[in-house]
Amino acid sequence: MITNDIKYVGVNDHEIDLFEGQYIVPNGMAYNSYVILDEKIAVMDSVDEKFGTEWLANIEKVVEGRTPDYLIVQHMEPDHSANIRLFTEKYPEATVVGNMQTFRMMDQFYQVDENVKRQIVKNGEELNLGKHVLSFVFAPMVHWPEVMMTYDQTDKVFFSADAFGKFGALDVQEDWACEARRYYIGIVGKYGAQVQNLLKQVAELNIQVICPLHGPILSENLEYYLDKYQIWSSYGVESEGVLIAYTSVYGNTKKAVELLAKKLEEKGCPKVVVADLAREDMAECVEDGFRYGKIVLATTTYNGEIFPFMKTFIDCLVERNYQNKTIGLIENGTWAPTANKIMLGMFEKCKNIDFLNTSVTIKSALSDDSMEAIEKMAEELMAK
Ligand code: FEO
């Protein structure tokens, strides 16, 4: 129960291997759905395809013999929309509520029966359920174009679609920020401007409870979550420290990275995170790339390019609108080291990137010269 009239009817998924086809979710995933009980009954979103029967049974339990009047579709990504058809077959009298784009996508994905009642709403429009008045807050590109969120003016509950969601099923206890950050940066990270726009709208509302489509219902200390979203969407520095992301073929680049980490720690750097891009979860590394204000990238020249995992890592940063950071570069090459130049070029279109004056070139293995350059790099990072 979320309030007297709002009930949870979502499901936990522990069968999933990769969320959205790419993110590992060791603690599973929750697909949240809610029922608002009033003179009219509204169901907020459906759940992933595999859980249609469980979801309908959850709804049946809370409506106690009544029939839902509305299915409000806030987001058309299939983890939330896959059972729309099942719902309309079970409750043919119900009206599906969405916007123009929602229904366009619904027809593309599911070819919903043309006899199903559709109510097309506009941004700011209200829907009266009796005691509860809902208003729709459009949030285009957070992170799909049709996304809309819903504010229950009566209970002061904000149904936030994917925003404020996280990886992880609800029957597993874990820290919110870690998996919410990995989720946000991975899935929504590119759309900081749109999230900023949403936050401005949210600031106008008196919100007591946030009901996202993934992760726990948030009812305490909402400032904490709003503050995280403010930092993430403005590409701000969330934690002081340095991320050193590297690839290493024979261990020589790794030795350089370990030396830099040691020097930073000796100089009192508040946090040094070292990430082996070939072995660690890429989404976790990308998340840290956004979390810290300073990053060092260390890789080898490879096939006239850079080592594949570093290439992927930088692509993941750049395509998410990477900005406002300080970057240091370390390259290793035995005959024609060009990795630093290539890495620098990959950030060409990023805004507010400050490259360190010191870059490091290793020829095969650490030498006195390269060790000296690492010392200089550590000093420069500390001075920034
Ligand atoms: Fe949870 Fe964007 O789907």
C-alpha cells in the first residue's frame, strides 16, 4: 500500500539475464505498476511480457471484484507496455490513456484492437477519478519521446515513469544510489537537458511520494534523490576523486596505472578508482566516468587504433553527452604510439573538456622518463 487508495501491483524479475539487452542485473529487476482506487479505477502502466498473468492477478486482488476504468500508459518501452493487449482483452470496457505518440507506438508494437477505447491527453491535462485528480506531465526524451509522468494532486504522489528508477528487484535490499546511478547514466545519461527540464516542472509540485516504474517507492528524504538527479543531469561532479580507466595487454600499462594511483593516494587524493575495462562491467565504469570530475585514460595503440575496450568506453561516454570533466591521457606503444592522439580526437565534440597539460607516453614498459611524466600527471591532477 502506498496511500489508502494507491496500491502496488508490480512484479519482480529474477529470470532476466540482461536488462534492455545489455545491462547485467545481478539482483534482478522490478517492473512497477500501481492501481489508484477511486470512483473510477486507474491502473498505471503494465509490466514485462513474462509477467502478464501475475500482474493481472495482482490487479484482481486489489480491485476486489471491480473493473478498472483506465490503463494509463506513461511509457511504451516493452518492459512496461508488453501486457497492454492482455489487459484490454481482460477488461474490454477500460479506456487506455496516452498521448499521440503513445498510441502510434502502441500500434507499431502491438496492433491493439481498434475497438479498444483510447483517450488522448495533452501535457498538463487532468483526469478526474472522483476524489483523485491526476495531471499529466510530459517528459519527452526522458528517455523516449512519448514519456509522460502523472501527478496525483489528491495524495501528492508523483508517478515518474523511468525517472528515479534503478536496477534490482524489490525483494533484494541494496543501496539506492549505486544501481540508480548505473541505471540513470546508462539509460538516460544522454538526455541531461531534458531531465533538467523535467526537474523544473517537478519543483513546482508538492510531492510526498515518488512512484517510479523500477526500484523502490520513495517517500522519505526526497531532496536526496532530487539532488542526485540534479547532479547527474547537469553532468556535475558527484564525488571528489579520480577514475583511472585502463586496458593492458601484457601488464605494462597496468603497472603505469598502479603507479599513478599510488602517487595520487600518497598525495592525499580523496578517492582513486582504478577500472580494468576488459574485466569490469562496462556500465559500472561508464557510471564512474560521469561520477568523478577527473579521469585518466590509459591504453595501447592497437591495429592503428586504440584497444577495443577503451574504444567502447570512450564511445559510451561521448554518446551520453560527456562534458565538464578533466581528462589525462596515457598511451603505450612499442613502435608507433598514437593512442593519445586518437583518444583526444574522440572527445572533439564534447563540451567543457579540459585535457591535462601532462600526457604520458610509454614505449613498451615503464622507463625513467615515463615515470617522471606520471609523477607530473599526479601533481597536475592534485592541483586541479
Ligand atoms: Fe523501463 Fe524505458 O523502460
